[in-house]
Amino acid sequence: MYKVLGDKNRLRILLFLQSGEKNVTAIANHVEMEQSAVSHQLKLLRDNKIVAARRDGKIIYYALADHHVLDILQQTFEHVLHN
């Protein structure tokens, strides 16, 4: 899991998704990346069951699959800042 979470772009995506589900366009605009690059990162996150996808017509919405991921990230950040 840490290998997947070790990428700054994936972290930025996850932190953005903590406020709720978003589509690729919203995520790409927020993290200032191309949609194709965001889609690639989301596929990695989906394959590792960190994000989930929900289709509504032609639009796919992404959300955190497990909010414990944010707890793990928070504890990691606290540990790094503590040392």
C-alpha cells in the first residue's frame, strides 16, 4: 500500500477525494494534470482497492474505497513531522 501511496500525484488525488466523490474532469482540474494521467493514477488506485468507481450514465465518479487510508496517511504525516 505504501508503494501505491508513495506518489505525490496519487496523494493529491486522494486528499481531494476526501471531500466526496468526483469525476475525472474535476480531479484533473484540481490537481492540474491531464485527464489521461489522472485516469492512469486512478486505475492504479482502483486496482489496489484504494478508490472505488461508480458509473452514472457516461460519467464515472471516484471516491475513497476505504476511509482508513486517510487515517494511515495522517499517522504517517504526523510521524514524519514528529521526527
